[in-house]
Amino acid sequence: MNEMQQKVENCYKQLREKTDFIPRVALILGSGLGALADELEAEAVVPYSEIEGFPVSTVAGHKGRFVFGKIGKTPVVIMQGRVHYYEGYAMSDVVLPTRLMRRMGAEVLFLTNAAGGVSRKVSPGDLMLLTDQISTFVPSPLIGENVEEWGTRFPSMDTIYDKKLRELIQETAKECQIPLQEGIYLQTTGPNYESPAEVRMISSLGADAVGMSTAVEAVAAVHMGMRVCGISCITNMAGGSSEQPLSHEEVSAIADRTAPLFQKLVTQVIEKMI
Ligand code: HPA
């Protein structure tokens, strides 16, 4: 067993001492979107800090715990707060939680994040369904020895965001009368926001939104054969296109405001997943 696999197994063993819950869906909640997990009737809660060897998030507004429970009839594991590359962890550690949730049994990964809008398709307060992504600006989480039990050395990224799940999300949004844009997400390392010149570059590459997470988790999940879907909450236009310099507080405030719609959509979609 290689070092990374051992690390995942070690975390898995510790988790299994705390709960025997088997999730079907893994949901990662981004900045300001964590409230969904508070409303769930949890069957188990495990703070990341109680799992030795697990990367702990240090970002304000990220709680840092696994919440296990059912949304409708669907058993889910929710990450209330994720780990980011800019916190200084190796990329293999950034995706360790994703690998761990797969190890617990999750077949679907539902990714969410707060993101800056880049194209004219999106405005602050919008929800954007991810159709594809650009992860070229961050190291691949698959660098290093390949673990064959997880997946193949050279996995295809033809369809990162599962078509059926995308349809389900679009249908559900229509039923709930929740406006939902679609677009391409680009991941940067962060933690700094983008300069106006960088935003022009990102826009010219065809991305609609930019953020500091998600794409590498999607790559690791696809590597392990999970079905992946994702929604961005557009909290601002990227690169200081507003009067005031962009701040984490602004991002969190808009995420808070959009949270009720976001929660409704995510909940309804997950209920239908089983
Ligand atoms: N850039 C990068 N990440 C973000 C942004 C942004 O403008 N807003 C929220 N997350």
C-alpha cells in the first residue's frame, strides 16, 4: 500500500470507530453554504480535528466537520468546510477527504463553492451549474504513484460533470423556479483574488467563473469512478469589477444571502438521487 492509500485507510479506520453510516452521496459545502448541514437531523457528526492525519481547514466560515444523515431517503455525508490548496497542504491531502468519502461508500460527489463571476452569463447572487472545468493552473491531485485500486493512471476527463445529474439538477431547478445558469469553472491556487488582467485571461480561456477549490476534487472523484456534479454560488464579479476592493466578508455575505435558494435546490436534488 502506498503512503497516500495508507493515510486514507488510517482515517477510514478512525471514522469507522465513530460511525458505521454508509453514505450514497458525498456533499461538499463551500464558503457560506454550510448552514444546510446544521438543518439536517444528523445521525453522526465527526469534527475533522478528531481524525488524526486528516487535513484541517483553517478558513473563517468553514466549520470543519463531517455530518452524516439522510436527506429524504438518501444517505449523505456532508463536509461542512473543505480543505484548500492555499492552506499549504499537498494536493493529495486536499483530495484526501474526497477519497475518504468514496472509501465510506459514496458513489456521487456533489460539489459546491462560492465563486467569482467572469463571463456575462453570470451575476452576483446567481447559482451556476458546472458543465466543465479548467484545472490547468493547479497541480493535478493524481501526481505521484497511481493507486490502481482507486483508478487508472491516465483517466479520461471527457465528462467530468455527469450528464444525467446535470439534467436532474436543471429539472429540479425548473420545478422549484430557481434560476440556474450553466458554465465552466476555473480553479486557481488562491488565496489572493484575481487581478483584472488575470480575469481577462481567464475569460479569454472560456471560463465563466473562478474559484479556489472544486476542480481537483472533481478530478480525484472521476479518477475513482464517482459520478460528479457541482454548483457555484456566484458571490461577486471577479477581479474588482465593483467599486470596493473584493473581500472575504463580501463573498461570505452574498453566499449567506443566496444560501436559502441554494439549500432548497441541493436538498431537492439529493432527495431524488436515490
Ligand atoms: N475569485 C476567486 N475565488 C472566489 C471569488 C473570486 O472572485 N469569489 C469567491 N471565491
